[in-house]
Amino acid sequence: MIRKIALIFFLTASLFGADATIEIVKDIEKRLKIAIFDTTGYEAQISKKLFKMMAADFKTTGHFLVDETYQRDSASVDPKYKNYDYLLRYSIDNGSRLNINVKVYKAGNDELVANKSFYIGSEVRYPFLAHNVVKSINDYFGFPSVEWMTNFVIFSKYTGKKQADIYISDYTLTYQKMVVGGGLNIFPKWANGENEAFYYTSYNGRIPTLYRVDLYTGQREEIMSNEGMLVCSDSSDDGSRLLLTLAKNDQPEVYLYNTQTKRKKRLTYYAGIDVNAQFLNDGRFAFVSDRLGYPNIYSKSLEGSSVEQLVYHGKNNNALTANGKYMVYSSRDTQNSFSTNTFNLYLISQDSSYIRPLTATGVNQFPRFSKNGETVLFIKHFKNESALGIIRLNENRSYLFPLRGQKIQSIDW
């Protein structure tokens, strides 16, 4: 009974620079001031939406100070913009596809410094058009990459009792498209670094089943079924290896699965709970275990047997993400018996004992690093709804994008 209660807790928790601080190098004086003008020759609601999204993206990069007031271009530009660094003028052509032309000028003398065009096949995907514009301009000025803006987010959200559907979206949740629907479909995980396919666990049959789905063809492949917990918690960048949590007789353990040979190898042996494994970059993996009587984070070689404790802060550390020498984990900071507990995110480094808190309030779960390690995506739960959170580590800024009236079950980036 005790083990079943502990396993339920783990599942519930999962559902819901030079050192570890990553040096903050941006300040208000180093950011470029930019103003945006819509020069489209006709009034268009989609053009206003693009303005709003681009302005928000510039702000989220942490590299720009942007005027967020929508305005049409005119021959006479307000003198206040002479104090800006750059002016961005854009126009759209909304025909068989949505096209945008972007020109960037120096504010002082109207010198043209950039002139690029972008397009997207469907108007409903306009957020990605805006994200690509801002990424390109950010790259032009030599700032650290914000390519993560252009990537799909995949998540499962609850739609009813014992029902959850899987969606892909942009990082603001403005664009959403259902890719798996009907029944209880949870724990989506990208299959490789290219985000061309994903794994998920289905509870729609007699026993839990792990599937792989090609995002572009929709082809679904059954990987395995298991009497008990079955989750793909991580995939190698080339997609050749998976880390799985498999539970037999209420005892979850970590397994390595080879996608080429279709063989699995048990990695942990403990009469308790081992879950949520993530690949590290040195032939090891990190995972959550109750080896000290409470959830904490450990590491182990893919080949060896010794286990090392990684985190010495907190008494309930139940989710993690790793990138190079850095790791972000979720830790319970309160012990309320009759109200919601607080779970915060913390950043640590394998090269330092310093711990940097990333959140201060609420229930913050499922941290996920961007590929370059400079941004963290996570879920913030509050009341009966969720928000997608973005933390810009170098800029020491965070942003929330709510999913109104709905709860996210799990997420990947």
C-alpha cells in the first residue's frame, strides 16, 4: 500500500555564464530601441495581429526595447522616434499564402540596413511568421540565437474525465493544432532533435501502450505495451535511444530502448521508485528516485552500476531537464496538508554548488531547456488552468502564456 501511494504521488507530481547562475549580461543600456510601423496599403486584421506578435517577440528576446503601440506608417514620423535605434517597416500580401516584407532603417537618417521577405502557407500559422521575422532580425544584429521561438511545442491537455488530447503549438500557445485526439493520451515526447516525430502513451486500450507518430505523415507505430506505468521520458538527439519508465508490480524502473534493434535494457535496480530519466552529455543519465525516502535527483552511467546524488537542496525534487553542465529541477517548497503546495524551479551546475532559484510562487513543473541552453520552458499551474512559462536565463526575465480554462498534463520542446 505504501508503495502504491508513493507511486501515485510521483505520477501526480509529474503531471502537474561561468557558474550555475549563468551570468546576466544584458541590461537596459545594451538593448536596442526599435519601433514597428505597418505600411500595408490597406487595413487588415491579420496585419495588426502580426504587429502584436512581433512586438511581443522582440520584448521576449530580452535584446530589444520595443514600442508596443500599433501604428500605421506616415510620411511624418513622430520626432520621439529619433531617439530610437531602428525603425522596422513591414507590409503584407495575403493571397494564396501570407507574405510579409520587412525593412529595417536606422532611426537617425533612415538608412536602410535590412530588407527581407518571409511567407507562410496558412494564415492561421501567422505566429510562426512573426517568430521567424524576429529571429532573423535578432540574428542580423548578432544577438544570441532565439531559434527556440520558431520551434513547435508539443503538449497534452485535459479535455474531460480520463481524457487528454495532444497538440502542437507555438511557444505563445496562440497557434494550436490537435495531433492525437480521443481518450487518454499523455506524456508526448519529441522523437529526435528535428522534432519530426513524437512518442506518447495511450491509455485507450486494455493496457498502456507507447506509440510513435510521424508529425507530417500522421503514420502511427506501436512501440510496446506494458502492464503498469509506461512513459518515454527522453530521446537522444539522433533518435536512436530512448529512456523509458516501465513499472511492473508497482515498481517503476528506468530502461534504455534501442530504436534500431527494438531491444530494451534495464538501467536501474532498486526496490522503490525510479522515474523521469534524462540523458546527460557524458554517457550518464539523471533520474528521480526515492532512495532517501523522498523524491530526489540522481545520476548513473548507462553502462555502470554506481549511483550519484546530484541535488542536495529540498526534500521533494520530482522533475528535471538537463543541458550540458546545467540542470533545472522542480522542488516542493511547502508542506501544506489542506491546500496547494508550492513547487519552484532551480538551476544548478555540475561545476558549482551554487543554486539559482528561477521561480518564486505557484506550482511550476516540467522544465525543458531550449537546444542552446539559454531558455527554459515550463508549466505553471494555478487553480483549474495552466500557463506555459518562458524563462530567459541570461536576461533574468520570465513570461507566462496562459491556456485559459484548461490544464496542461505534460509538455516537451
